[in-house]
Amino acid sequence: PFDIPGKGAPVERLKKWRQAALVLNASRRFRYTLDLKKEAQKEEVIRKIRAQAHVIRAAFRFKEAARVGTTTNDAPEAHADGALGFGIKEDQLTALTRDHNYSALQQYEGISGLANMLKTDIDKGISGEESDIDARKNAFGANTYPRKKGRSFLAFVWDACKDLTLIILMVAAAVSLALGIYTEGIKEGWYDGASIGFAVLLVIFVTATSDYKQSLQFQNLNEEKQNIQLEVVRGGRRIKVSIFDLVVGDVVPLKIGDQVPADGVLISGHSFSIDESSMTGESKIVNKDQKSPFMMSGCKVADGYGTMLVTAVGINTEWGLLMASISEDSGEETPLQVRLNGVATFIGIIGLSVAVAVLVVLLAR
């Protein structure tokens, strides 16, 4: 019933204390204190995610640099500070949001000062002009992330060829073709083997075509699902735009049930709290206010309403890095597919066993 804040002792000191103290039933004795093992595991997971994020970000920036390098003459001239006309650089803005660095935010004179650096009016948002949006995309990136290419048609053909039943039929076709040519000659002995081979190729082609079309449909449906329409404030008016058209400096109103579309800071809100379990794994609802204004993309608004200033989009967000590092179509089979494949394999084994038994009997006679 009492919410007693911890003393905030360093982890190293807690480790030394627990190693030095002789306590019976230590797990029960320290059940209300910091779980050092769980904390170490959490730090290890965060460290791995950070390392993977740096690798993905470096690869993406290298790819973008190669693409932009071909259009250098058309690109706007960068200022001396490397911020392309804005008062803050992309890496500074990304680090500010990623590390939840409140002291750095205060050095920028708070949210209002940060908005001035991004040339954003907190009440009216950005101008919404095409040139302004393009400049923001060039300076801070677009709200997209690199996606893995879908599997080719030949990959599905190869998967279809791995079916045990079809392998047995292909072997049977080869044996039938060889025996037919040996016994009846090439003019009339190729019919049976060629017929079986043609049927096998037809099944492979139909199966691969069906799976390939399903894969394309899945990709299209997934793109439609991710293309969320949200409200932003541009030019003093609330308009609906695609989540992929969101840029750094946008002012986004949020309410209960909305997904945070990008990393940002809370401008103002009332009883505003978000669910960060999708990113941190912690089920506890986190309240957001002027002292804790940082928000991560991919989280859900659990209570209240408010407006946020977008500070990082696309690959510069933790959500973008996470989505870029995984494949939407993992290729894992559903339970129904596993059962059907098991039945098909069982039937194939039984058929092969019967065929071998018949062959042995015929040879014995």
C-alpha cells in the first residue's frame, strides 16, 4: 500500500553487499530490492540491440550516401554546421531522443527552443510546403526503413522440389524412363517415364506459382496495414497524412489508443501516459510530462491526450531499427501446414515402402 522510493544505490555496491552478507534464504530477503540478475540480463539485451542498431544505421547511411552522391548537383547546399539550414544536426537530435537526455534538452532551452531549432511553430506546426518537407527529409531522413526483398519465383520452385512425394515421383520417372528405353527402345519406351516427369513438373510449377502469388498478396496486405493515416498540424490546420510522410518537426496530436508514429517529445498533455511494453518489455504504464517528455515510436497511448514534437523518424528510431532488422515473412509454417506436410510425408513413406516390397517380390519371382 505504500509507495516507498528506492535509495538508488549503485549496482556495484549492491553486488558487494550481497556477496559480503551471509543471509539465509537470500531470494526472499532481497525480494523487494533490485533484481541484479534480471537487471544484468536487461543490460545485455539492450547492449546487443544497440550494437545491432549501430550496424544497421551505418549500412543504411552508407547506402543513402551512395544514392545521394549521384544527385549531388541537385542537393541543397549544406551549412557549415552540417544541419542543412536547421539549428541542430541529425545525429545530435537522434542521440537526444534515444538516450532520453533531459539535461541536453534543457541546454537547447527546452521544447520551445528545440522547436525553434527545427523551425516549427508549436501551435501551428510546420508550414507544410513541399520544399520545406523535402528539406526536412534531406536533413533528418524519411519515416521509412529498408525492407528485405521478397523471395523470388525460383526460390519457391526450389522449395516445391524438396517435397518428399515429388522426389519419389521424380526417381520413379527416371527409373521408368530408363527401363522403358532399355526394354522397348527409345521410340516407344519413353512414354511412361516422360508422362510421370511431365506431371511432376506441372505440380511443381502450379505449387510454386500459388505460393509466389500468396507471398505477393501478403506483402501488399502488410504494406496496407502499415500505411496508417494520422493527424498532424501543418500551417495551423489539422490534416491527415500517411505515416510514411511524417517528417521531423511535425506536431502530432495523440489520444487514447493511438500509436506513437515516431520518436519525439511531449509538448503538452493532460493525464498523458503510454504503454512502452512493445519496446522495453515492461508492462508498467509510463506517465509523460514536462520532466519526462521523451516518447518512442511503436508505443501505444494508454491514457489522456496530448501533442508531440517529432524529433526522429525512420531508421533513426528504435522501432525503425527493429523493423529493419527482421523480416516480415519469416517463412515459418503454420500448425496446419506442419500437420499436412506430416501426413504427406507419411503417405510418401508408405507408398515407397509398398513399391520397394512389390519390386522385391517381382525380382524374387
